[in-house]
Amino acid sequence: MPTIHPRAESDHLTGRIPHETIPNEVDILGIGFGPTNLSLAIAIEEYNESQPREQRLTAQFIDAKQEFSWHNGMLLPNATMQISFLKDLVSLRTPTSPYTFVNYLHENQRLSDFINLKTFFPSRKEFHDYLRWAEKRISMPVSYGITARQIEWRNGFFTVKATCNDNRDTHLDTILARNVVLGMGYRPVLPDHVVTSHRVFHNNNLLSSLEALPSRSDMRFLVVGAGQSAAEVVAYLHGTYEKAEIHASLRRFGYSPSDDTPYVNRIFDPSSVDEFYTAPPELKKRLLDYHWPTNYSAVDADLINDIYRREYDETITGNRRLHIHRTTEVDRIEDNGHSVSATIRDIGGRRSQQLTFDAIIFATGFKPFDLRELLGHGIDISGSFDGYLPVVNRDYSIDLPDISGRIYLNGGVQHSHGLTSTLLSNVAVRSAEILNSITADAQYEAYEQSHAKRVTLGAI
């Protein structure tokens, strides 16, 4: 069974431990501590509560951020979740868990008030507060400001080298783990020619970047992108900066509505993971293409109508502040420190115009991190990747046939497990499946050790 390792002195209410006292040997090391690995930490905690002490798992989580956060840059007023509150950290796994969104509302004395809203979709700010509430009460040890640099395989353990992000370049002792679970989220995507600055940035850092800008009454913004985030940024800027000009560059003719109808939404059901995983490659590609508008480059219909109404109303008054540039792309960006200019060019080559802005915001999506950057000595990945995409088993472990330990991907497996891996929809069930795989391995190892001992005693 899993070995018990002494836990470092910690704050038992929060599970936080100083960098210097991170355990150097654990059953599970979680790298990244957003919603996905938070859900896993809860699953481990609840599993341990049901086990005898000698069978409990030890775990440690690290995250490069200085504190827990989830898309802080896009916690915009009136922005709501696009998934039901029932798809929280635990409900699809254990609806009686104390970590449900409903219990969060109950403990904060808002359950009746939320019911009166008559909605399945809480505000993004409230759901973020729910995540922080769960993070604060979790007993699993979490250390922030720690960046994993390399994962190696030595003597039956993954050895993870990590550094402290406190400007002291402090190197931590290597963390040994029998299993590693990567929940590192996604990286912002920018066009190849774009160099970020305090006036050119990804929407992931929207609010903090806007706060750093010198404010003027006649500001001008450009938003690049055609998805939900791009539309939200356009609406936010237009409503917040009441005298500013807002330009939007879309490669499409206009914003396209997302498909959230019931039958299509079944692609996000936990049971659909099996159907997608067992599908042949050509069918997987077809399903991703068919259902791409459920999550990518698509916008809630109500938001589309709202933006269109704003633009239409301005044609009546003649005070045009909102400008939608359809079938266009942006190039020749020049930042002089005081402003930034860009050419908005028609994709068909029919026209172009150069404009000057106070800021250009790229709402151009995210991509999974490249796992190969983390894997070091002792891990043969020659047959474990198809290009930059890892070959992933059904239990979310990377296919590493020559290694007894497991590296699990808690997200970033859209190519193998379907669209649900990019959203919060399946975090509760996926975490349970990862934990079940780990405990099954531990039970098999315990059986093997017990069998070997009986054979030895029999020989004596």
C-alpha cells in the first residue's frame, strides 16, 4: 500500500507549508494548482478520510503563481460561467461532498438568494470565489511560487527539480514522487509577429494591463479575435470607457454563435470520453471539427445581440465609438511607448488602414504547454509523442512503457479524450479516474510485495 511519509509542519487549516519544508518524497506530486488539480487534491483528501492511516496517500502540490488564481484578468462585471454550477469541483463525482458549489452557497448564507436568480450559470466572479473558498479549506499541502523545471526518472521515482520564484534563485531539494499529475493549464497564444509590451498584450492579463495604462478621455482600443473572450473584452471596454473608441478585428464576417443545445452538449458528458477515446483517428478529427463551435471562436448569442445593438444605436446618434472590422487581420504593429499603431488589412487585399491606439488586446486563445520541455534524463519519449502531442492512455497517463511510475495529464488531452478536457465540465470525474488509477497501482504493488513475502517465508 502507499507509504506514509511524515508531513512537514504546516498550517492545518490551509495546508500551506513553507518552501524550505516541502516533503522530499510523496506518493503524488501535483504540478500546477488551478481548478483541475484542486479537484484532485479534494479527491485525495476524501479518499484518505476513508482509509486506515497506513493506507493513506501522501501528496504535495506546487504552483508557479504566488497565490491561487483563475483567469483573474477576465473577471469582468456581468460575465457569467458557460457551464452549470453542478459541474463544480466534486458534484459529478460525489454530490454529497462538502466541497460542492451548493455547500459553498450554504456556508456563505446565499443559497436561497442564488435560487431566486433562477439560473444554472453563476457569475465568473462568484465561481472564482467558490474556487478560492475550496482552496482555503483543503488539507493537502500546497506551495506557491515554485516552478517545476525538469522531471527525471531515477531508481523507481520521478525526481522533480524546482526553483523558488522569489528573486533569490533559490534551488529546492529535488522532490521525489511515485506519480506526477500535471495540471498546468494552457498558455496564451499570440500571432507570431506580435511582441508584447504594456500596450500590446493578451486578454489573459486584461484588467491588470488596463490599470497600468495612462488614462485619457479619448482613448482608442483594438481587440483582435472573434471568440467569447474577444466579444467580452469589446463589450467591457465599450461600457467602461464611455468616450473611448473600440475597434474589433475579426477574420470572420462577424461573431458566430456558440452551439449549446442539449444534444451537442452531450459531448461534454463524462460518458462521452469513452466514445471519443475509442474512436478511430479520422472520426476523432471529424468530431472535433463538427463541435468546435461549442467552445472555440464562438460567442453567446445574447452577447452578440448586445454588441450589435450598441453598434446599431450609434448609427442613429451618429456618435460612432464601436467599429467592427470584418474579414480583416492585423499587421505592422509599431509601439513607440506612448502609443501603438497597427494596420488593419482586409484578408482579400481590397483595402487597409493604419490606425493609432492606446492598446491592442489579442484575444487569440490558448494552447497546451509542450510537455517535452519538462521531461529529462531517464525518460524515453521516442514512442510516447506524435509530434508535440503525447500518446495518452485512457486513465490520462502518458504512455511510458519502460517506466513503472505514471505521469498523468489533468487536462490538455483534447486530442485523445475530446473537447471536455479543455473545460471545467469533467474535472470532478477526471480527477476521480486519475486517483483510481493511482490507488489501483498501489494496491497491486502491495499485493506483489505481500506475495513475495509469502513465497520467501514458504521457502524458509
